[in-house]
Amino acid sequence: MPSATTPPLDLLPIPIDAYRDGNTGIPFAHRLDSGRVGPSVAITALIHGNEVCGAHALDLLLRSQFRPSQGSLTLIFCNVAAYMRFDPRDPTASRFVDEDMNRVWDTTVLRSTRSSVELERAREIEPLIAATDLLLDIHSMQTPSPALMLSGALAKGRDLARLVGVPGHVVADAGHKAGKRMRDYGGFGETDSAKNALLVECGQHWAADSRAMAIETMLRFLLATGQADASLLEQHGFSAQPAQPQHFVEVTDAITIETEEFRFLGEFQGLECIPAAGTAIAQDGPVTLRTPYDDCVLIMPTKRLKPGQTAVRLGRRLPA
């Protein structure tokens, strides 16, 4: 059974074997074509195999036989190998098989001779991602933090997040030192490209609310990209208007773990605002890590306290 520190498993994996064949020539990838001119849109789930809310969202859309009103929509279950290893006795172990699939999206890495389960799957689906104009990548979080949208460092990402309208917290960030995310692949992360992408963190991995947030964000993304109208939201029980205003935070620093002795100096869940500059928040070997400015927001503190990993990102609030 899960340990005493593991949140309740209220949201579990669902069978996805029925989606194996798809219609793209790539397993677990489905392309829905409107037959009309419009953007190439993609929604991805299961970059991390233990983040199951995205699988629930794609399953709902596929079962409803949705068709976009313009352009095409590609739905991809990504790290299926990890997802299939889910064990409720150790639910975090299915995050990946060999390595984090959301740190391999640099073309140098993708073209290298290095091999892993995640790299081979990334190479398999890369042509679909390369052909995408607008991407939503669905994730969830270790801790029961409020849902948030990662819009990337560019203004175009924040603009698309505003159009989607949920979640209520939007974080403008540049990713991780440990490797490039799918959200930042190719033109998604380039100022002069019309391509755009968002990564949504829907809440804690196994919380029932994460499923609802994944579905609502997916439906509003389809509305924002012109592939559906408000009736799709109403069909699935959501109001046409978001329930809360959005708050934007810009990441200014990322703390990377340097030693095996790293520890936080508090029980941080995420989105805490530390009022005073110089407040000690973590200890990494002999180094005490402190907030660099007043009203510093802590973003997604990790429980995977291993050297080379991002421990936490620090941010400033922005005007909406």
C-alpha cells in the first residue's frame, strides 16, 4: 500500500489498450481531421506515466467522438511504457522507465546515439510534435498545490494562456537545466515562430480534482484554438466563463540541487509567497539558500531531492 506520506489514490489509471492502433501509424496517437483549413493542434498526456489525469481527459474526448471544427487535432498518449507499470503500492515509480521524458526535447539529444525507453518514444512521436502549430501538454504535480499553467518565457505563451483562461495561476518560465521540455521544443520556444505551446499542471497526481482540471483546460484550449465552441464546455458541465481570474508569475531563478544533503527548511507545497528577501528556504550541504527579493513566490518544490534536479523555482508576480 502507499506510504503514510503518499496522498490518497483517488484518481487511478484507466485502460487505454483500445487506443493502441490509432490512425497515424504511430501507436497511441490519433489524428482527428476537420477537412477544413485551420491549425494543426495537439494535446498530449502521460509524458510522465504516473500523471494519469491527462489519460482521463484524452479518453473522454475520444469516447465522445469529438471532431474539430477547423484544422486537425492530434491526441497522443506519450510514455505508455511507464504508465503500464503503475503499481498502487509504489505509485511514483511509474513516472518513467529509464529517464524523464520531459527533459529530452533538444534536437541534439533526439539526434544522438543515446538510447532509453523515453528517448525512443520521443523520437517516435517527434514527427507529430514537429507538425503541430499549437500544443497543450497535460501534467500533474507531486504535492497538493493549486493547478497552474506553465506558459514558457515568451509573451506569446502568456497570451495563449490568457485565451485559455484556466487555471487561475500562470507561470512564465524557461524550463529546466536538466533538459528541454516538449513545451519548449522547436518553434514553441522561438520568438519569431507562430507555433505556441502550453504545459498545464492540473493538481496533485491522484486527486480527483486533477481530472476535472485536465478536462476543463483541454476543452477551453480547444475553444481558444478555434476547434470548438462554448457548447462543448456546456456539454461536459462547465460554464462558458472561467470561474476565477488569472494571476501571472514570472520565474526569475531556479534552484538546482547540488548535494545529497539538500533539504527544504519548511513544508512547502507550492505558490507560497515569502514576504521578506533573505528568508532561508533550503539547505544544500553547507550552503543556505535564501529568497532573493521580497514577495518571492515558490513554484513547484520537488520531493525528488537528487543532485541535478530543480528543487524549486522562484518567481515575481506580474500584472494580469
